[in-house]
Amino acid sequence: MAFADDGELDRAVAGFLSKGLSQGQRVGYFGWGGSDALRGRVSGVAGVDELIGRSAVQLGSLDERFRRDVVPDPSTLVSFWAEATDAALGEGFTALRVVTDTTPWAEERPQRDAFLCTERFVDRYRLDHPFSQLCVGRRETLSQEAVAEVASIHASAVAGEVPFHLHAALDADLALDGEVDAFAAPLLERVVDCVRRADASQDVVIDAAGLTFIAHQSLVVLERHAERSNTTTVTLRGASRSAQHLAELLHLKRVRVEPAW
């Protein structure tokens, strides 16, 4: 997600988009600025001029639709990508695959909080639609905290290693993978509040089948989140027996652990 220089970014863009082209997908780069700057980002794609000419490669300026200092609400951004996906399918492509520069939306709070919330809904749309996206940002602009927060709300991350991923899921409200030890608890607290910002659900189910470890501090984080958000129950489904025993020892009132066996 976060890249140190233009060369690293261009190689990641070329690799991600070329994979989509090999599968009959329409691909694109959506960023900020004019056509020359956008064109430079896809220069590593083989035969890019011909591909742009037949609309297999798209270039989109986010400045034409959005503001850099205002994160679009979830419905607006999901509709934007849904329309682009439908257009790709309507023109005979198998899917839409894009790289998006989200740097301006992730730089500072409270704007980043709004972006994390909106991105959860885009992430959910990706799960059951022929749409894939790589969000990219610049390390010289983004803080380490920003990189970690954005990387942790996606199922996977490129150039942004984090101990856990709290992301959208098909058969649960969210999924939590990886390890959430005491050092990761503050990061979990920040992102869980953000991704559920527009969620009024009283009962939240988190698929924890991919959760290999969770410390008691992180279970307490989920308890505090439930209290702040007026959530009746946060259920960790498919977690380990040790996580269940730990929750019982803590006498948590709003966090339940349903072990996998």
C-alpha cells in the first residue's frame, strides 16, 4: 500500500494491472492530477498506448469527481466503483481491476477516520462483485500510524506489514486474522472504532477462524468498543479455546468467544 519512491510504485502498478489484463479484465489507475501524471503511472504496462486506445486501460482523475480534503461517504464511493464495474462488464471485460491513490484521504485525522469507515464498505463490495482494487500511498507523506491503519483494514497488504487484518467478510460482519498481542491492541482500538463508525448493528459477528492469537488487552479493547458504540454483543466466531478461556477469566459482558471446536 505505501511505497517509498516512484519506481517502487510503478513496478507495483504494472504488476497488478498486467495480471488483470491477462485475465480479460479492464484495468485502470485512478489518482490525482492531470492526464500526464496519470499516464506516467501506467508506463510499465506493456503495450499501454494501444491498451488505452481500446479502453482496456483506463486513466481516471479523482479530482474530477472528489475533493482531496473531503472523504466521500460510503454510498457515493461504492456507487462510483459499481458504475465503473458495470461499464467494464457491459463492454465485454470480465472484471474491473484498479489501482487507486488514496494518499490525501489517509494523511490526517479526522479525515483518515472517515476514510477507514468508507473503505470498509468498498471492501465489502469487492467480496461479491468482479472488482478488485489496490490502494496506494506515499511513505514520505503518510505517517507510520496511517500506513498501519490502512493496511490493517484490508485482507492483505503490499509494502505495509501489520500483525493483524480486520476486514470485510461474506458470512460475518467482519473478519479478524493474524495476531493481536498487547502491542497491537492500540491499533485494533483505533481501527475497530473507525470501520464500524457507520454501523448501528446491536450484535456484531467477527469471523476469527484466521485469528492465531489474541491477548487479554485486545479482548478488553473489543469490550470497550462495544460499550462506546452501544453494541450489545461482539462475537468472535471460530476462535481458539484459549481465547474463550481468556474471555471467561476477564468476565467480559459484551464480548463472546465461540470456539471452532
